[in-house]
Amino acid sequence: MRTIVLILVSGFWLLASGAFAQVPIGLRNPGVVGALAPRAAGGGGGGGGGLTSTIFNETFEGTGYSITSPTWTESLGGGTVDEDYTATVLDGSQSWRILTADSASSYGYNSFTAGSERWVYFMFRPVSTPNSSNGEIIEIWNNGQTRIADLQLTSTGTIQVRHGTATATTTGAMSDGTTYHVYLRYVVGTGANGVASVGFSTDGSRPTSGSNFASTSAGTATTNAEYVAPGWIGFSGVMDLIYDKLQVGDSTSAP
Ligand SMILES: [Ca+2]
Ligand SMILES: [Ca+2]
């Protein structure tokens, strides 16, 4: 079962005002996590990336989502989200594809066991990204479903990691039509000392330096991570994006 939320015009302006993460309390269903999963076999994108252990492992295999408790919530924003996508598959037999309406946002979210340090890994293929400004491709939320960290795809294809209001941006850029393995780390801070980093590759490896890596140690978010929200949250263009193998791990999970 999955819950679908149609964000209409009013919802769009909630997004625009930055209050997108505030959803009715009745939609929340935290507290249950996916089973510990072994490292998956390699898939598309040239190599098998991923975390060494997970507390959340969404493969999108089978009808619907592979994680059924807690359920996923989708915010369509006039676009479409397909968790059974087979036209271009990044790993296994099905991937997750979002196709946004023009200048609108489409995303999904689910919860995991909250913690002060969380790693997020996912496969990501920008298919068509005519964006003219930064837009989020994944967010991390706290218990109150407020964004505490995210990755933004900039208009030039670089990736910006954000921790509260602190940011760092890669010099390397993503290209449409290429599949990437993306690693995001979040460590909660006490004011302006939180840590966040991003690294992406085409072969599954996790960069810790170089053009496809960026980090900040001045993050301002002070609450634990509890939700992951992949998708496009931006306001320009019709975005066509494919995701797969979305994993969340703890401090022991970095490859
Ligand atoms: Ca599926
Ligand atoms: Ca898959």
C-alpha cells in the first residue's frame, strides 16, 4: 500500500515558501525500518556501489516499492512518479522515475530509524534536466519533517550539499544520460559545526576528494536525521530523473 498526496496549486506555494516539509501529522508513520540488507550486486552505471550495511534499502523491485512498512508517500505536484519503471533500469529489473510538470516539484519520502549520523547512497540518472536554477534531488528531514540537509543539482550540473544553511559545491558536473552513484553523509551539529559531504562517481566508488567531492563542517542543522526524500524540488523546467538502490546507513556504513 502506498499513500499518494496530490500537491495542487496551494501545495506548490507551500513548497515555494519553504514549508514543503510540513505535512499532516497523520501521514507520518515512523518507527519501522527496513531489515538489514546485504550489499547488493552490481548494477547499471558501471559497477556496484552502495553502503556496506543498511538500515533502509529500497530497490524498487517487484510491484510497488520494495519497502512496504513504513509506506512511501508521494507528492506528485502535477507530475508522475513510477516505482515500477522498466524503460531504463539502473539496477535490477525496476527503477524509480520522476517526470515533473513544468516548473513544479515531484518527490517521495519515507522514514528510517533516526540518528545523529546517517549515510545515504543512491543511483541517479539525469535524463533531461533543463533547470535554470538550483533544485533538490534528495533531502534529509528530521523528526518534524523539516529539511536539515539536501543535495541540489545546479543549473551547470554541479552538486551542492547543504547542511542547514551551510553549503559546499563540487567542481565536477553531472551530465544528462549518465548514471551516477551518489554518497551523502550527514552528521548533526550543535550550531555551526555539523558535517555533510557529497561524492559521486560513475563506477560505484565513493570519492573522498577531487572534483566530484564536496564537504562542509560548518553545518547549522541541530536535529537528527529521520526521513529521506528523493525527487525534484525546484521551480524550472520539466525534469526527467531516474533513481534506484536508495540506501540509508549509520556511521559504520561507509564503503
Ligand atoms: Ca517496483
Ligand atoms: Ca531496482
